[in-house]
Amino acid sequence: MAGVGGPVVLALETSCDETAVAVLRGCELLSAEVASQISIHQAYGGVVPEVASRNHLRSIQPLLTRALGSAGVVLGEVDAFAATAGPGLASSLMIGTSMAKGLAVAFRKPYLSVNHLEGHLLSPFFGLPGGVRPAVALVVSGGHTLLVDLDGFGRYRMMGQTQDDAAGEAFDKVGKLLGLPYPGGPHVNRLAREGNAARFDFPRSMLDSGDLHFSFSGLKTAVRYLLPKLVPGDVADVCASFQEAVVEVLVKKTLRAAADEGRATVAVSGGVSCNSRLREALEEACVQRGVELLLADPGVCTDNAAMIGFVAALKLAAGQVGSLESDIDPNLKLAVP
């Protein structure tokens, strides 16, 4: 029942092409459902906003029903409704926020607007005893690459971010250049396991820039210039060499940030954090330096509603509620000083 173990939160995530619904009691996940649109957008080689929003409309009600059923909760027992307000595709964001607001009005319960980036940022702490604690956080996804000093819930300071392509975007674009299926990132990771990472000497952009920012567009361009010289057997080596260049920059800058801030914990999240080589390299580097590594569970690395519900639960616990007048923001930034 609602109120036992904390307020029941129903969260919706529709920022891009994944429709997701989750139900939480306090910070305990009761159910999580996700409908992927990857197979739909493969034909276009990327996400088509109108197609994404249309499929959100088709999927969201069945997912909502399934999530509530799995959680053993009825709508009348939900204490608050939450949705991703941004960043993301405007037409997609509107689906989730409209439904969450409508339910909040219908059941006279609070509505909470959640930043998608904050969901990723805090996802490594989901389910941990003690909750969110100080760390240097790397958020690395298809649309974002951020280094954030995290002092606690709601206390964030931006340390570095990509100046052009996000790491995940670079993975997907290189995959497309190599003729791999959409999305390219997981296929690059798979082929890299069979390749020689030392075969091609790709640039480590901004590795020694003196700051904590990133740049991956030059690396992507280097792959493009190499294409005419490749033979079919070179693809795995290109994937491995490209991946190693990205991973080296991410790992070294993240550990440098932790040293600069004197943080004993590194928290890593976002879709690219599922990359097996990145996880391996982070684990090796953190062990060598005596730093604790928190990797978001793979189930909350890609777009999902569980991380949105987690942030909403933390907001409720802190006495924060949203407004039905709040709007979506496709370019929403992480709230930092």
C-alpha cells in the first residue's frame, strides 16, 4: 500500500526513442518497463522525431498498465507522478510530461519534473545503502559527455564536457561510416574485441589540454580519412583502435578530475558506460589509484524511467515538488553553479 516504505512514485521517460515507465516505493524499484524503438529507426539510420513520438503514444498506455500490474499498485495508490522534462526531442518529451501531468491532475497528486541528465548522474547510486554520496561523476551517453563534481543530491559542479560530439555520438557515427547496423556503438564494441587496438594510431583529442573538456569530432574525422585505405579485414582493427582512443581519454580525464578534487569515489553512467572496454579500463585505473568505482547497473544505463523515479523520490524526500505550469526544455542543462 502507498505510504509503507515511502511514497509511491510513478515515473515516465520519453526523451528520445525509448518509452519507459517505472514504479517506485521510496527509492525501492517495484517495476520497470521499457519499449525500445531501435528496430523501427534502423530503417532510417537514426531517430526520426515524428516516428518516435508516434510510437511513444502507441506504447505508453500498455507499458503503464504492465508496470502497475508488476508492481502490484493501482493508480489511486500512487503518491506522485514524474516525467522527464528535458533534454531530448520536444515531440517525445511532450508525450511523457502530458500523461504524467494529466494523471497528477486526475488523482490530485504532486507532479515532479525531472532532468534526464540528473537521472543519469545519480543512477550509479540507485539501490545503494546510504544513497548519494560525494564523487566525481562521468556521464557518457549518445548525446552527452560530462564530468561533474558531485557533493551530494542537488549539489553539482560542472568540471568538463564535450566541445563537439558526445562519445556515444562518435561511436554511432563511426559505426555508420564502417557500414555497421544502427545504432553503431554496440557493434563497434563487439567487433573491437576481435581487433588489434594498436593497429591504427588515432588522435587522443584534448588529452593534454590542461582542462577537463573533451572533443571527439577529430577522431571521427580521422576514421573517415582512413576509409579509402581499408580492406574488409581491417574493420575490427579500426573499431578496436578507435574505441581505445575514446576510452583512454575518458578514463584519464575522469581519474585526473578525481585527483584534482580529492574524491575517493568515481561514479559512471550513461549508455556508453555499458561499453565493455570502458568498464575494464576504469576498473583497472581505479584499482591502481585506490579509488572506489561505482558503475551504473546496465539496466539503468540507457534511457529508462527507474532513474527518473529515483530522482523524483529524492526530490520528494527533500520536500521538493514541481509545478503543473512547468514546461519541457529540449535543451535543458544540468543545474550547476
